[in-house]
Amino acid sequence: MAEYDNTNSGALYSMRDHYEVVRQGKINIDGTDQRVIAVKRNNKAGEPIVELYRSIGTIKRNENKTQDKHPDSRGMIESLSQDSVKSIAAWKKVSKAGNEFISVAISEIQRPDQDKAPVDDDPLDDDIPF
């Protein structure tokens, strides 16, 4: 049986463990301000810890949804593997066990002019002065 390729996809579930956002703010890392939250929780040994989470993107309700197959939410997400931004789409779903979750897919940003070849408005100048 082939393994499922989960590259550029994932799921967000309801909280099962007790997580508590205890702080929020910005931390400057290598000259760049990063939005972070501090979340209090217990580790596997049951000891209390505070874990830091960096903002990597935002999603909001898809106002242009006209079909069931269209995402419920859309947004932008920073690619952590390189210095770029990607598009994120999210769908509300229910698992076979009846648990609600959000399925997400990440893709390259598609711009209307992305498929067009660049136009060279500067004609070749054959009068080189040397």
C-alpha cells in the first residue's frame, strides 16, 4: 500500500489538551520582528512548560465561496523552508468518527500575469559607442 503524501497539507483539530495562551507580543530574531504567543501547557512528564509559537500566516472567511468545493477560508502563509509566502486554503470537515476539523492545503500564489512571458520594452541598441 502506498503512503499518503501530506506535503503542503494538514489538519487543525479542536483542543484536546489544556493549552492556555498566557502572553503575546513580538520578539526580534536576527533583525526581524516576529509575532509570537506563549502557551502554557504540560509536557509528557506532566511538568508545566511555556511554549512559544511564531505567527506564520493568517486565514479569513472566503467571501468569494460560491460552490461547496471552494475553500471556506483563504489566506497567506510564510514558507518556513525558504524566504517566501504561499497561499493557504481551509475547509471545514467532519471525520468518519464525527469529529470536526479544518483541512488545510498550501500552494504557490497564482497571479493573473504569472503565465505571461516577460515583455522587453527596450529594443536592442546596436549603436554601441566603443
